[in-house]
Amino acid sequence: MAIKIIRNKKKFQYQAGMELKIVKYQNQHDPHDQNNVIRVKDYVVFREHLIISFELLSINMYEFIKNNNF
């Protein structure tokens, strides 16, 4: 599983909430995983930090960009 933790800052919380809403919508409308959208396993708010768990794929986006010379 891949875990994303969003700090308890207003602008981060808003962006993360929108991200979660969009990805959940995409997951619901692609039940057979035909469009290759990452799957959200679960999410929780702990001490006002949003924690989202995703399926584990490969390397993270930063490592991918780094490996391709930015």
C-alpha cells in the first residue's frame, strides 16, 4: 500500500479534499479498471491530518521525474 499524509494546513486540506473527491469519483465510474486510474483503498483523518491509502504501483512521481532527468 502507498500512504499519502496531508498536513493540517488549510490550503493543503482543500487541495487534498478535492484530489480525494476526484479520484473516488473516477474509481466509482471505472469499476473494471479500464482507464488505469490509481485506486484509493481508504482514508482517515487523524489529528486533523488527512491520510489516504492507495494501491502500491511502482516508483513515486518524484523518482520517475528524477530518473528521466526532470
